[in-house]
Amino acid sequence: MTAAYDNETLRGLLPFPKRDANKYSRGHLVLVAGSATYPGAACLASMAGQCMGAGYTEVATDPSAAPLARALRPSLVVTDDEAWLSREPLVSSAHHPSACVVGPGFDPDDERSQCLLFHTLETADAPVLVDGGALTALATDEGRKRCAKRLAAKRPTVITPHGGEAARLAKPLGLPTDDAPALANALALAYGVTVALKGPVTWISDGEKEVCMDEGTSALAKAGTGDVLAGMIGSLLAQGLDPVDACLLAATLHARAARIAADELTAICVIAEDVIDYLPHAIKDMVATEAKAHVSR
């Protein structure tokens, strides 16, 4: 079923905090991200998660990347990813919602990445978003088995592949890859997940409901913008949004922030950090558009 979201619907999904909110009720976001090779991914995803509204943002990263994350944002809670393997499982509840993003900046050839992914899928009683290098491990018999267990336990799982990553996920199952919306739907059904298949048009499917975000811009064709999107979606999941809603709202704001940044900086100059910096402008514009619509009625 194809669903339609207008600006009013999207605006209604924005997670404005309640008057009595605290940092825990606003969502605990854990990012298991980064590696010695790609330390910046943990920084970008966590900064985006904070900006998208999560009240308590924690990064579990490679020891070599931890000093960078700490120096970048003192408000981040930064731990060694080895500690993630031995701590109490992440649990989401109505009063203390939580979510986990795993994979931005992972080295797909590193067995450590596979261990971190499988541990997270197995233990987290909370929504889990799988991105980046962790998607390689997901495209295995063990990865699919972990997803099936989460589906049976009604634990939401989200994946955010670009076209090449989606093709790798499809290959072991023999799924056709020539039609993006069909591929998103097929991957959602095969893996038991919600899929945000990224591109100029981003197709989102949970196997039942399908939506698209067609506001993409070439300004986003820069390294790190996918890490930003993962952090944004994870933040919305941590604040209790439905996976399809979280993916669509984040993808829309991601694209609009990039467009606003390009208007100011040119599409040539926009980098991933700019998308985060202009996210507040995209949110304000979404709210202002709705306010103007009410005035004109």
C-alpha cells in the first residue's frame, strides 16, 4: 500500500518536547559507530542525532575514535565499543524510549564489525537501525537469522542501504534489483525490516506500507551525508516514532536541509556537517509552512 504524507502530516511528526520532558523521556540514542579507518562517521551520526532531538546521545566507538568524538561534542557520552559487548542490554520503555544505530563507519572486512552488529541485534530490546559497513554482515545467513528473531519478538529493525548496498543484500536471495520501489519492498519482506533505500528518490517500505521521498539533491552526493541521515532516523526512533514515519521525516528534513545549505553555500560546497548545521532551518521552514497554511484557510 502506497501512503501519502503531506507537509501537515510531516509537521505533526516533529518531536517537540513536552513541558515536563527530561533528557531520558526525550529518548536515549546509542550509536555503535566508527572505526580506526572511519572515525568521523561516529561524530557525524551522533551530532545529527543530537540535533534531531534525542535527549541523551551516547557513542560506543573504536578506542582510536573516542578522543575525536569527546573533543568534538562535550555533551556526548563516549565509551569504548568493547564495553558495549559486556554492558546491560539496551531496553526501550514508554517512559524511557531508546534506540540504537549500528554500522556507520564500520570497516566491512573487520570481524569486529560483525561481532558488534550481531550482539546488538541479539540483545537490544529497542529499535535498531543498521547502516554502512554493518550491512555487509547482515547479508549473511546469520544476519538474516538475527533479523528474523527480532521480527518474531516484535523488535523493530531498520536498514538504510544505498543502491550498491541494497544490491549486495539482494544478491544471496536472488532478488531483482532493476526497480527501486520493488527492491525496497522485497528486502523488507525478505529480512523482516523497514527499508529506506537511499537515492535522489528514497523509497521506504516495511513490506506493507510504501512511501517515497522525492526531494533529494546532488548537494548530498558527499561522503558522510549517509551517516548524518542514520543519526537523524535513529534519533526519531529513540523518541518513539514508527519506523516508516521516522525514515520519511528524517529523509525529508535531510534533503531540505541540504537544499537550504546549497542556496547559501552552493551545491558545490555543501558537506555533511552543513546538513546538520542547516537542519534547524529545515525544521523551522516545515513549521512555518504549516503556520502559513492555517492563516490562508
